[in-house]
Amino acid sequence: MKVLVMVKRVTDPNVTIRPNTDSSDVDLNNVKMAMNPFCEIATEEAVRLKEAGIASEIIVMTIGEKQSQEQLRTALAMGADRGILIETDATLEPLNIAKLAAKVVEQEQIDLVLLGKQSSDKDNNQTGQMLAAIKDWGQATFASKLDIKDDKVTVTREVDTGLQVIGLNLPAVITCDLRLNTPRFASLPNIMKAKRKPLEIKPAADFAIDLTSRIKMLHAESPQVREAGEMVGSVKELIEKLKTVEGVL
Amino acid sequence: MTILIIAEHDNTNLKDMTLNTVTAALAIGGDIDLLIAGENCQSAASEAARISGINRVLVADNACYKGQLSENVSALIMSIAANYSHIMAPSTANGKNILPRVAAKLDVSVLSDIIAVESPDTFKRSIYAGNIIATLQSSDAIKVITVRGTAFSPADKNGSATMASLEQVHDEALSMFIRDDTVVNERAELTSAKIVISGGRGMQNGENFSMLEQIADKVGAAVGATRAAVDAGFVPNDMQVGQTGKIVAPDLYVAVAISGAVQHLAGMKESKVIVAINKDPDAPIFQWADYGLIADLFDALPELEQAL
Amino acid sequence: MRESMEFDVVIVGAGPAGLSTACRLMQQSQQEERELSICVVEKGSEVGAHIFSGAVFETRALDELFPDWKKRGAPLTTPVTSDEIYLLKNAQKAQKLSNSLVPKTMHNDGNYIISVGNLCRWLAEQAEAMGVEIFPGFPAAEILYGDDGEVKGVITGDMGIDAKGEQKSDYMPGMELHAKYTVFSEGCRGHLGKQLIKKYDLDSESDTQHYGIGIKELWDIEPGKHKPGLVIHGAGWPLNKDTSGGSFLYHADNNQVMVGIVIDLSYSNPFISPFDEFQRMKHHPLFKSTLEGGTRVSYGARAIAKGGLNSLPRMHFPGGLLIGCDAGTLNFAKIKGTHTAMKSGMLAAECIFSALISPTPVSNELTSFTENFTNSWLYEELHQTRNFGPAMHKFGTLLGGAFNYLDQNWFKGKLPFTLHDKKPDHAQLKPASSCKVIEYPKPDNSISFDKLSSVFISNTNHAEDQPCHLKLHSHAVPLEKNLALFAGPEARFCPAGVYEFVEDPQNDQKQLQINAQNCLHCKTCDIKDPTQNITWQVPEGLGGPNYPNM
């Protein structure tokens, strides 16, 4: 079974992001970048499938600027077999990401796509669902457990009311949630080996897909700082305010 | 403009987030249809018909919509999508699971988790873990949108919409529902509770957190804690609210004996109403609170419990 | 049994010194067509994440290392255009010093205002392009010794250990990195450098090292106030006459300024809080006029080794070299350490390379380094300014400043005597009972801020469940000595709020709470703790601040 893992280069979740000076976008000048944490989980799951003898090959792909190779190398160091970078300096929307990924899925004859449920920068939570739609495959989002037998996969999903268990026919797209696994650290020898694993770079333009953005960012701002409210003199007064003025009790 | 809202429900009852989504749709303007897809969902449908501002309730009642399987519900939506300028859903696990699939089929983008409507094509959403509010304009013919419930007030329920049923069944046979393992929580979940009461290191020990729990149980609140309280070993790590813990945005957040470290504020500053109870009048939390009470927790908490 | 890997050279720390070593080694390797395997380990999550410096940068070493640095796109974009020094008389008044009264070392013609973090990111690119293996997120946790007591490499830190010391599900043991030569370039008060100095008695012939703490913020200011290339240095207020140090404000590019303070850690009043001194300093009209209306972007702190030549330990030992600020090559008279650190790295590389290609067997101790060093401009520069720091300590800021003016401008540092300063900084604190309590003003949240909101914008993080990396040798000492005698100075000298004395409700007594997650890796606690009870160790890899553009 050939598994495709999609990973994304994002700003490090520990770094606080600010708008740029003219508030037209965010300021990413020399901000530390990292692999999206949910993508690490997807990579780990793929590696475990290979270790369990279920996956035969793990291809990791990303779409983005040249430096996104760093994140592919991280995935290769964790255990993926080879990498594909679709290079573009443009920030693509999930729809266009999904269209490019669908091409890779076809070219590589992929049986299962694993990716994070969302990225920690834009929090869109769309790409996996869109890829499944384009391919007309089944999808399981928010996966916290996978069980693959023959051409069927049973997935436990984290939903608002608890857990939902569904079955899918392969090929399928699965997006990974936090509790699916704890990703391993890449070891030094594996990081060095990863530098020699095959990594193919393809310009996005070669795919002959219209990658025009549908959504335009008009403005980026910091959230409003809360103003200090009023001091109350007693518990009684507090409850009164919460009941009558705010209506939250 | 005509707007389609995908309702969130459990077949028996309508979920409140649907009402917030209706308010967002009303801000866009135009006729609003509401879709209820499920199995034996007539009861939820009748409830939906009472939402003020709704034109029609469309009901698709079939076993293949059990568990809101994305493949089937998306196909159902696709069968009517061309009639609408906007397709919206609350940003719940279902909404997020279904709408991007619909959008890709329509060859349009999705605006996820919007927090404000600026105009029929311009919306605000929060990105980079809440550090940036982006204003975004969509050029797509059909706008597909998920809505953050806490950012909009709920619509009233004194309307009477007409009901129509969608008979054609869309079973894609790509996936199947196996079962729901609904988690029964004794106490509300931190991230979904309407009220959260949190304690800081000023609680002094783990036992004192029971005072918070008693109040929480009276009002159906969840109990949280600061990193300092977790580090001090008072409570387990999964109760931590903050940048490295859980991010919460309840209607009411009560911070007891919490100084107000930025790390903690980052996890709760989106709450609608923030109350701070602290004996230190200089505690930074008072700069962030809508209501502040300078009091010792051993006086204030028993009084609060009595009064509720 | 740990896994191991072999290299020709292992370098600890991807700062200016370590990266210059790596680059110079590879340049020689290419010239002589002799293949080399070089590995650089770095505790920060990326190169530059932990780099923290002023900085006004002198290009002398960079000119030698990469004469074509402009073409290679080195991040030096803001030349110093003017240079002003003020004496701050009180909270309101400042007097500008006429240029002729300023020690020559403080002039900055031809220098650049840079982010040393970005310089390191660029140096790392040059090194990697030449084939150096750089591993960010892998701290060197321990020194590996051979049978004859020589250094034979380092062990990287274990990952995935919980707070109790148990292995977690993602446990990954550290690795042994073996090298013919190991270069330690951890920066000021490196935790391994400290062990090396002790083990090999490297400081037997030098004075004790002296330190300062530097605290800096990066601000976006109103474009109308921005004067790219303007360098301002201040002395005097808010520091009193017993506390030496100085303030700075550099106008970088992109409407940003760097504002900061350096305070000598030889201060004696335990109530001094460097963080609060800095916060109130910004309210002086000299700084406030620039900062007002702007936004604070980032915050950080780092100790600096400022003892100069007198305090410089022997830099060679069997199996390796100790270079840059890890040894103490900073030129305090210029308040610059980047070019000197780089030069020390280049000298190290030249020494190591000739040993590696030597046709005859050579000793594993590179004694030739001392000769190379003594014959270099680095030594000459440090020798000229050797009296600067001790004069400040001995005579105070005013008289010391006068001495330095004469020494540097009239005698060019060639006065035939050397001032020595032998008392370590941690021994300088006086009992709290004999000192004046200092009441610092509250932050106004527009110019000045509290510690925790400052740490927040340093983007500091450490994995939650891991052993505390700040080791207390005795758990009784913080209360019995530090608190009882010195009123708990660690709560004040730590610029990140790591140390807190809190009430223990069980017995109404105070206890020391260590918030290790806040740690900025500045090393001040390891230096200034009056009882030397705190040892700074490396936390799990990737932990610490994530400084952008600092």
C-alpha cells in the first residue's frame, strides 16, 4: 500500500505572530518556522503503518517555498521514504493545494493519504476534505485511531459529542487529530540519512492548474485589547451584574 | 441572495450553534433555508421551523445520513447547492467535515470559522492562534462558510418556517457509520462549557479546588487552572487553560486567585465576560476583567456558592 | 549503550564563534582538497533562536572570513551614521558628551547595526553550503572523556524524559559524538565550558571572570522618529555610583530600534533588579521620546563575559579548544564581542586544520593556539583594552571613565601596568540588612512592562513534562542563606521570573518555586547566585527562547 503524507511549513506555534506595518498581512520576517504539529502526527502514523508491514512506501509531499524542503527532510528523518516539493512562492488556498495533491495522488497511484486535520497557522481544516472530494474518495477527519484490514479502514473520529467510529473503503483520505499518536523525535543518524533520501522538486506551474486565489486578505490586525471593566463591591453585586446586565448566569 | 444553513442537531434536538449561525446569516441578508439531514430527525426539524428569520426548513430523513457521513450529506447538499449564494454551517466537527467537501465539488474556497460579517462577501476570522484578525473577501460565486458560534448571539425561536422534504436519497457508499461512543461527562468539558471557573496558585492547594467544583456543579460550569497551579501539583495538566494548555472562550470566565500571566490570558481572553476575584488589588488580571472583586477566596467562594 | 557517530571536528554551539570555526575549516578543506566531516550541535530550535546581542558590529573578522560578504547577501544593511554618548544625570536630565571626550574604543565609524541572530542564520547557510552538518535542537549535554583524560567528544541530551526522570513514549537517548577535536563555543558561561575550565584548571593564570547582564527589547517606532544608523549610548542614571553599566538605543532598519541596558553583575545591593532598572530606564526622556507611540516587539536577556584579557583562561586542553564568549573574548571597552568571537573561531579552525593535515603525529592538545592567538590582532585589541573593566570596578563609573579616556585616547591602551579585579561577582553581594531596599515604579504597560508579559514575547517555551534544568545543590540553602541573608536575590536578578519565593500554606513559610519553563538561558543565576547553589544545565532540545531579529 502506498501512503502519501502531506506536510506543511508553518510558523512555530510557540512564536507570537503580529501584523506587518501596513496591516496588509502578517509579519513573517525571520520568524521561526516548523512543521505543523498535526503533520508530524500524520507522518508518525504513516511510519507506524510501514513498521507494521501495512504500508509499502511512504511519500511525503509539501507545497510551498524552497525552504519547505526542511520540513520534508524532517519527515524523511522520521521515516518517510522520499519527498516531493511542489515549489511556489505564492500562498495557496486549501482548494488549490488539494488540486495539486490530487495530481500527485494520480501520478504516484496512492492508496491512502494522511495529513493533519488543520494547520496551526491558518486553522482552515479543509485540505483533506477537499482532496477526498476531488478524488471522489471516502474521508475520515479528526482521526484518533486507525485500523486497516485489506482494503477497509476503521477510523475513530473525535467529534463534539465524544467519539464516532466509521468505516471507509480504500483508497481514502484521513486527517489526523492530536490523540492519534505521539510523534517520535528524529535521531541524528536519521537526520543525516534523510539528507540523502530522494527529494524531487517540481514547479507548481508545471501542473497546468489555475491557482488563482479566491479569497483576498484585505486587512490583518491584532485582536482588540480588552479594557479594564468595573470593580464591584460584593459577591451580591457581582451576581446581580452577571444576571441582569450580561445575562450570562 | 439566498442562504442555505446546514443545521447541527442530534435528530431529536437542534444544537444551539445553529441559532448563532442563523444570526450570522441574517447579518448577510436574504432568504434563509435550513437543511436538516439525519435519520428520524422530524423532531429536530420541527424545532428548527420555530427559528425566527428562517424561510424554509428542508428535511432529508434517511438512514444513509445517520452519523452525518460527509460523503452522503455533501452529495445531498450538492443536489440543491446551485440555488444558493451562501452555504453556511456552524464550525462544529460536522460542519468542518462536510462543507469543505461541498466547496471542492463546487470548485470554490471555504471561509472557516468566521467571527464577523462585514458584507455579503467580506468576513473576519482569527488566524495564528488568535494573534491576528484577518478581514477576507471572497470572489467565489457561492460562498461556503463555517461560523464560530461564540462570536454571534443566538437567533430567537418565535418564527414559523415552512417545511419541505427532500426525498431523493444520496448514498455514495464510500463510508459507513459504525457507532457513536458518546462521552458522558459528569462535569462540563473545558473547551465547550458556557461557564468556566478557574483557579490559580493562590488557591494554595488541590483540596481548595473543591470549592470551585461545588460552584461549577451548581451552574453547569467546567473547572480550569493556570499553569502555575498545575506546576505546583494542585491539579492535573488537562485542566490547564492557557497558551500551552486549552484555549477557551465561554460566555462567562471566572478567574479566582489568578494573577493574570500573559500565558494564561492567551488561553481565555476571547471569553465574552471575564470576572476576576483576587485579594491583590494590583493583580494584572483586573486590567482584563469586565468585573473585578477584591476579596479573599475563602470569603468570596462560599458566598458565591450560597447565592447561586 | 548509546549510539555514536564519528567526526573530524564537533563544534558545540552555532553562534558567531562556532560557525566561523566551521566556515574557516571548510574553506581550508576546499583549498587543500582534504575532505573534512564537521558537525555543529545547537540547543536552540533553529540557528539564531538563542542568539542575543546588541548589536553594533565591527566587520574586521567578517572581512577576513568572507571578503565578498556583501555579494553573498550578509545581513549588514544599516551602517552606523552617527554616534552619540550621553551622561544621564537623573530621571530627567542627560548631557551629551562632546566627541573628543569619548574613549576612542567607543567610536563606531564603519560599523553596522545588525541582528547577530540573523548574522548567524546567514553564517549557517554559508557553512551548510560548504558541507557542514548543523543540528539545531540538539544540545550537548555532557562532555565525553577518553582514557587519558582527554576530551573525545560530547553526548547530546536525552529527549522524552518526564519530570520524575522516567522515559516517556517518545524517549530518545542522546548520542555520543566523537571527534578528533571538539570546539566549545557555547557563549558566555557555557555549562560545559565551566566544567572544562575547572577540570583542566584553565584559569590558573588568569583573573576570575567578570560578567554583566544585558537586557534588550526590539521596538517598532513611529516612522517620523526613525533615524537608521543612529547609535546612542548612555551612562549614569538609573544605575547608582556603585553599580556600573550603561544603556543603549540603536536605530536599525524597518523602523525598528533596539533598546537595552548592560549591568555589571558585580553589583552589591541584593535589592537591585536589572529587569526593573531597565524598565524604568526607558522612561528617561532620552529613550521615551523615541519609544512613545511605538510597539514592543520582542524581549530577551543574556549574560556577557566582560573580564577581557586579564580574565581570559587558557583556551586549549587535550582534545579541544574553548573559544568566543565561552572563554571570554569580548572587548568590553568597545562593548563588542561578535568580531572577536568570530576571530577566535577562525584562529581555532586554522590551528585544528594544520593539526589534521600534519604528516607527523601531533599532540591532541593544540598548544600552538596560544601562539596564533598572541600573534593576532585579536590579542592586540584585547591587550589594549585590558584595563577598561577593572578601572570601572576600581574607580567607579566617573573616575573609571576618566581613566579609560586617558588610557584609550592618549596612551592607546599602552600604559605599562595592568589593573586586576580578583573578586568574583557572586561574592560581591552585601547582606540585605546593610542595604537600602529599592522600590521600583510599577510598569505603565506602554513604555514599561512586567516580567511575564516580557518573557511571553521572547517566545520562550520548554516541553512541559521534563526534569527541571536548574539544579539546586542544596534545597535548604535558598531559604536559609539566599532568603535569610540576601532577601532572595534570585527573584530579582533573574530577568524571566524563573525564581519565586512563595508562601507555603502548609506551614506559613516561604519556599522557592522554580518556573523553569520561563528560562531565557541567560545564565545569570549560575553566575550571580551568592551561594553558587544553582547550576544551569541544558533542558531538553528545542527548548528556550525563539528570538526573531535579535
